[in-house]
Amino acid sequence: MTTSATSRVLSLGGPSLLVEYGGARFAVDPTFDSAGEYPIGSRTLTKTTDARVRPGDLGPVDAVLLSHDQHPDNLDRGGRAYLTTVPLVVTTPLAAGRLDATSRGVAPWESVAIGGVTVTAVPAQHGPDGTESATGPVTGFVLEAHGSPTVYLSGDNASLRLVAEIAGRFPAIEVAVLFAGAARTPLVDGNLTLTSAEAAEAAQLLGRPRVLPAHTEGWAHFTENTDDFTAAFAAAGLGDLLLDSTPGAWASL
């Protein structure tokens, strides 16, 4: 465990983050591969940018918070190897049963204590209603610790209904990391993640917390990017909420 209670987040590119929070360190959805193609059944996902960090650059972590394991844009080959080196992986129950790592599956609204941090799994829906059988289960997380802001990590969620439900259960969210990019593949008729405009609406539903854009760059199946995210927040009068998501830049929470 770290001794500092400073809360900050480092964007690593794509969905990957390093979060220092409540005296603990968390890696989120680790990806370390170079650009390339990933066949998945009848389709191929294409990574367009190389990873910006290597596993050894992160230093020790107390846990990995993994939204899901079934898609390489959230857990690539390098990320899978990394999981075998960490003390704990918190993820969906289905993913925990598949991973060769120290994994703990958490169902929606279930909490686990990691040091002085309470990590609560919250629901996420990876596409339009009725598509979970195709896309598989995903989880988000809420982090709480004494003296630290409450943080929401959305994971690959496309449902504003679920955002509203999370806001109802956690009315004091102060920082929201919103995965967006309006991802699309032939597998599903609709967006797999929030559009930029929906992310702005999600911020309203959450009570206007500070917002860090995530998972908006680096893959060919994203139809919107960080510039679109920023423009949507400006159009909604929420531009002042945005935190710096530049890969390699720390953002204070």
C-alpha cells in the first residue's frame, strides 16, 4: 500500500488508467500491445496506435479493476500477461472464472475492501438493450475512501438508464471517468459505448462531477474521439468539468 492519500489518475491511452486513490494504487483495463489486428469470431478489431507504457512502467499496484475480459480493446495480450503479476483482479464473476490470475468476481452492487478503499461493482451495459448475450457482461466501479472524492469508473457502458440508477445509489459522485467513443461493430445494431453527447448527458445525471474522458482513441471501431467528447461538453455548457485526459498526464482528483 502507498502511504499518500493523494488522489490522482494517469491516462495511459485507450481504456487504460493508473489510479492512486485512498492510499492504494489501481490499474484499470490494462492494455500494452502495439497496433495490430485482433480476430474475434467473424470480425476483426483493429488497434490503430501503440501502447504508450509497458507493464514495468506502472510500479506496484494493489489491484487491477477490470471491466471485462472478452474484448481485446479492454484487455489485450500484454494485459492478460500483466494480470498474472498483480495481487488481485476485481472483475465480473464470469471473467473471474476464466482468468488465470488472482481474480475476484463481483456482482453489481457488491463491494470489496482494498486497504482503506471500498470498491463497489456497478452495472454496465455494453450496447443497446437486449444485446448482452452478444457482447457479454461488463462492470463499472465506484471508489470510496475517507477523505477522498467518490469516483465512478463507467467501463464500457452504453446505458443512460444505468447511469441514472448509479447516480441514485451514489448521489455524491465527484469524479466520473466516462468511457465513450461511440464504438460500433457489425455484431450489434447500435453503439456499444456512450456517444459524446450521451456522455454529457451522463454528467448531468450524475450531478455534474468532474469528468475524465476515456477509451475515445486508438481503435478503428470508435466513431467519435476525444475532440468530439470535448466539443459535446462545450455545447452542453459543461466544458469546465473536463479533466486532462492526455496520455501520460496526471489529473488530480
